[in-house]
Amino acid sequence: MYSSEFLLIMTQKQLVHKATIKEREIVVNILCSAFDPIKIPNSINYVVKQDKNRSMRLRVLMEYLFDNSLMFGEIFLSNNRRACILLQYPHLKKTTLKTILLDLRLVIKCIGLSRVFKVLKRERTLNKHHIKKPHIHPILMGAYHKDNGKGFGVRLIFELFDCYKNKNLPIIVETTTPENLKLYNKFGFKIFKKVDDLNYPLYFLRKD
């Protein structure tokens, strides 16, 4: 059974909107606030080179993810501008001059040339375990760090399901934390794969 607070959150509608390029800085700031304090091994820290410039490199990654999600997916932003979720449609992705330039910037300013093959290994792992059929892929969700526990993430997920309930596409997510596993389980996600070859546990979940 869901708690009364959880059900109250789920009944609130129209609390988010689709972000535009004009809200890029707002979304990037939210994601940097959410993930900068997290130093434990996870997908973000696996990509970002861990040195004295970590915060700057993290911002480059979030800008990269925003730009790609805007091209090949959608970005939801809470109306209070405190939380966001980025999703992509992998079957719509294609290589263009712009994507090549974005990739090069990511390598130089975030990953570091010496770590490219390590990060490519992670991408191969993700691609290997994702389904090949068209699906929705929420790649990142975050709220301002001081807003943790206020339910903004739950509202975003609920709005996401409400918007895409008629698309007949499965939703595939991956996570590294037990807390996220519990949240996704509440929404009906089921684990279909777990891998441990990236220095941290990675769970793949699906909801049809």
C-alpha cells in the first residue's frame, strides 16, 4: 500500500512542463546541485574525471545530457524550477555534425582523453543490456540538493507516466542505489538485469 503522502503527491497534476532551450541553465544548475555532493562510485562519477576540476567537468556533462535530450527526447521541469528529469528515445538517435562536436567537447572537458576507453566500456555495457525495440529511456532525474525528500522526484515520475501512458512503449531505466530501486518498484518497474563489472552495481529495470 502507498502512504497517504505518496497518494497525495500522485493526485497533483500540471506541476511540470517540458523544458526548452531557454531553460538550459536552470536544468543544468539543478542537476549539478543534485549530483555534485555525491562522491561515491556511480554512473555520473564513472564518466566525470575525478580531479580538482570535478565540479566544472560535472557541469559539462549535464550540459551534454541536456543538449542530447533536447535533440532526441524531452526534458521535464517542475513548475517551481526545483527538479527535472531527462529522457531520450534511443531509436531516434542519429549521428550529425552537432552530435560529433558535442561528443568531442565531452571528451576534452569532462572525461579526459586517457579515460575515453573506460567510458566507452560503460556505454557498451548499457547498450548490451538495453532492449533493441523502441523504448523510452529516462536518463537522469534530480532536484536541488537541499530539496531532497520533498517529493519532487515522485511528482516528475508520475507526470512522466501520465504523459506517456498511451504511447505503448516500454520504459527502461538503470540505477545504482537501493533508494532508487525502492522508488521504481513503487511505480511497477521490475529488475531484469544486474551487472557488477563497472566498479559499482548497476540495475536495469523495465516497466511496460
